[in-house]
Amino acid sequence: MSEEQPRQSVDEAHQRPAELDNKTVEALGELSKALETIHRVRGHLYSAHQLVGGADLTLDRVVKLLREAAHDEMADRVEHELLGRNLLPGRWTFQIVEEFDDGYYAAFQEIEREAREKLAGGRRHIFEAEMKERRRTHGMPGHEATP
């Protein structure tokens, strides 16, 4: 490890194992960052699921109001073509969310966890903990290493 000296961490739980080099710490940090992005994607999918479901339920009122206004042809079109329609072929949003959760999301989490366990003894956020230690001002309020 020529110029790759082990870095200090904010606490023991985030201290890098002695054999772990800078490139591996950086790679694990990037993998964690990518997983965090996928967590956000999952949240957006759940938001879409709830928004589409809410819009679909609102169509009941649209159909009722169109019928009351004597626009039966348009009410029929909304009722038969939009109400309860699949978002993607054969899928409502709950099915899309389930496929995402059980497939891509589960695989991503499992691979990130395996990489951490095999390469860093299961320790999380080593890259970030070392960055915090480098960037904080020792002795200053609000810059404590741990709670």
C-alpha cells in the first residue's frame, strides 16, 4: 500500500479493516451511493403508484359529473378507456412496484451487502466516515466525531 495509507475514521464501527485499500473503500462508497439512488427511485415509484391510484379514483367523480352535465359519450369514454386502465401492458402500478422490489431492488441490495461483507467485514459508510474525519474541525462545536 505505497501511498495508500489507512485513513482515520470517526469511530470504531466505521474504521476500515487494515487490509482494505483506498480504491476498494472508494468503490464501496460509490456502490453505497448508487444504492442510495435506487432507494430514492423506489420512493418515486411508490409516489407514482399512489398518484396514479388517486387519479384513477378521481375518475369516478369525473364520470358522474359528465353524466350529470349530459355528456354521456365523454363519460363513457372516460369510464371505459381510462378508469381502471393498466399503466403498462398487463400491469397496474402495484404490479410494477412489486416487480421492482422483488427483482432489481432486491438484487441491488443483496449485491451491495455482499460486497460490504466480503470486502469490508460488513462495515458501512467507511468512505463517508473517513471524509467526515478529514473535513471536521476538531474541538469546534457542531464538529463532534460522534453523538
